[in-house]
Amino acid sequence: MPLEWPFTQLTPAMAAELYDRHHEGVLITDNLGRLVYYNRRMSELDGLTPDEVLGRHILEAYNLKPDECMSTRCLAAGKPLNNVALYYRATDGNLVNALCNAYPLVENGRLLGAVCYTSEYTALADRLEITARNYARHPYSQAIDAGPDQDRAGGAVHTLASLVGDSPAFKAALATAKVAARSASSVLIYGETGTGKELFAQAIHNHSPRRARPFCPINCAAIPENLLEGILFGTVRGAFTGALEKKGLFEVSSGGTIFLDEVHTLPMGLQAKLLRVIQERRLRRVGSLEETPVDLKIISSINQSPEEAVVKGLLRPDLFYRLGVVLLALPPLRRRTADVPLLVRHFVKKYNKKLHGRVTAIEPEFLAILENYRWPGNVRELEHVVETAMNFAVSDPLNDKTLGLRHLQSAHLRKFLAKDIQASRPELRMEAVESSSRPPLPGQDDVAAAHALSGTRSARALSEEMEEAMRERLARALKDCEGNMARAARSLGLSRQNFYYKMKKYQIN
């Protein structure tokens, strides 16, 4: 009896369309472990044809035990299995050194089967290595000519001059970065996710004597553990199955700068090996007894306090002392809210170029909301919000030259906006705020779009009411605190700089 295809949403034709040209081997089993799909790349890895395996149980087709097979393990566990190293012998006698990921296929709570993706070690290592090498090839002169706002395949494009900010905390970080650029010592940058750690690393490299040499960034958390050592330190032929004579990225970047992002995610064994590279300025390739000299400036980053990472056992104390000769702390955006207007204007200019926009003005209310928000995702989140708003501003049928509240698409910011308004003016309803934020819908004519944008109250009228509400709120806080501006700022949860800015903006004496 022919094997029945068990999936209602994923048809055989869809599977073939998705996976036949896939760079990874892909096989799909039903919930009993019988093979129902087998792509071309899997055939190349195993030396089998689909006709030989389809309809057979996967353990029979591969001559494996249940605990040796990713698909049967996934079916038994009912959950994904990620980045599992697997060694097995193909039908042609060759050993396959692979990295596998398996995922259960579930529909309406029923386990229908499993899909397994297989990458040969050497092929995956080559792809990661080529990406990093391409990034390391671009010298300073080419990168700077492109400008910091242009996308490139790689290269350190940012300089200290291209970093945006004017707050005291940001200026302190810039001053430390200048010291780090002049020094040959290792630099450890720490700050929350989205604060711009790689941008600072690029800027330090571009203001160092090594600026004409490679800048090579490595995200330590993004590369599977069993590939990372070979990619960083290199390999010798025969070190393991499929290993070739290859330089690692430390050797490729010698003379330049290597940036180890999220260095605390490195396994402890690799941290010890990295410590030796920093101390001795020499390394051993995987499988080699010989040492190779390297000349590197190492910049690393961590998304939490380094001391906290050491206490948690994520970072070796001795490695911390070597990596953090120069410590550079990046402040979160909520501690430099005075920089928000500068950053918004910078991103508006950037996305005017990318989106062929002509936005020349920003509504004060738009800036006010962004200044008062706490930004858990920091500058990266702010850029995302501005980019989204710019997309709608550029296509706004009413006004494509002014960025305003009606272009604000982030749901959490709209809720924050409504809460902020209603706290000072309860009579303003959520419906008015929502209507002011609603974007023009694709396919609407100008009249319908105008109606959607204005809602029950025009955007301009709402802006005026918001401005008056904010003015009253500031004046009331100042009166309650008997004219003490520092106390008034604290009562509203604002920094003194932000409070002074708002007093000047709303002309409160």
C-alpha cells in the first residue's frame, strides 16, 4: 500500500519547492519514523536516492539505533533538537561529520512527524568563514568613502565623528573610546543590547594605528560551539573527519582588530585558549602542536556588567582582567534622553535617503513621546520605530514632509502615548489617540485616507490639546513643588535636563 502523505498544510509539491534547492540536507518523517521526503542535498551527503529510502523507516534506511537518529529522538521528545553534532557512515563508506537540527511537525496538538536539517561540518564552516573574511577584507579608506549610512557587505564604516550624541554620559564614553583607540591594549565594551557596542568597536578601530588593516567581527553566540574553535584558531588536515589545512580568523586578522561580540558566551575551554592568545600572542590550530605568532588588537563586548558575568560563572576572572584593560561602559538610552531628538533627526536623514523620502520636519509631540519613553531596546529600538514611521510618512497622502504621531506604528508606544495623555487629560479618550496613529491603508483613495487619519478629531487638534495638557502638567508640578525644578522633575519621573528642555519648549516661566 502506498505511503500516505500525513500533512494537510504542507503538500509534497510545497516541500519540493521549499527544499529541493536548499543548501542543507532535509528529510521529513511521519510520526512513525517513515521517510516521506528526502531532498537532493541529503542524497549528495548520503549517497542514496529518494527511491531507495522513501517509505522505509529511517532506522532501517540508515542502519542506526533510536538514540543515534535525530528524527526518532525528536519524535520521542516532541520538541526541537538544535545544533547537535552527528557522525555517521554514509552508504559509500565515507564518514559524515554533520551538524543537525530537528523540529517536530504539529497540527492541532497532534504530532504528525519531524523535519531534520543536516549541514556538513566543512560546508557550514566555510560559509561562516567566508562571511567573516569578507567583512575583514575592506580597509579603512574604502569603508570611510562609503559613509556610515551606506550598507556594505563588510568593513568598519563608523568613526567617532559618526556616532550621535551630546549627553554627558555619551561624551564620557567617547572620551574613553579615544583613549582605547590610542592604546594597544585590549578593550572590553559593556552595555545593554542595542546600545551600539559594535559601532563603538568599529570607531575605535578606525581611529587606531591599525585602521588600514582588517576589522573582523565575530558574534560568539551565533556560531555553534563545535565549529567555533576551528573557525577562530584554524585547523590542520586530519585533526578530525573532514578537517582541512586552514587559517583561523585570528590569523586572517593578524595586524588588525578582531571584535568578539558576546564574549561571555564562549565555552570555558575556549576562554582558556583565548587567554593564552592574549598573553603569549601565539596560537595553535586545532590538531596542531606548532604555535603561530599573531598580532591582534582584541575588542570584546558583553551585554551585562562584567563583574556580574564573573560572579555568575559566565566569564573567567583571569580572562576578564586581560580583556578589560580598557573598560568602556555604554549608557542605556533611558539615561541619555537628551540625545533622543539628535538620534531621531539622524535616522530621519538616513531613511530619507533609503526610502527616497522628503521629510523635513518633525512634530514636537512626536519627539516628546519618544523622549519620555524608557526604550528597553535602546538605540536599536528607536531606529526601528523611526524607520517604521518613515515608511508611513513617505507614503502619507496628506503630508509626506512632516513626521508626526499619526505615523507612529509601534503598539507599545501608542499605549504609552494614550496613558501619558489620559493621566493629565482624562477627557481625552483612547479612540482619539488611536485614530491619530492610524496609518493610511493601501488602496484607499485620498478621501478615505484622510478620514482614517483624522478620525473623530483632527490630528492637528489633538496635537494642540496634547501640547496644552503637557504645559498644564509641567506648570502644576512646578507649583506643587514651590518652584523647585529638581523636585518637580523627580515628581514627573523626568531628568532635570529633560524638565528644563520642556519648560523652555512650552515657555513656562
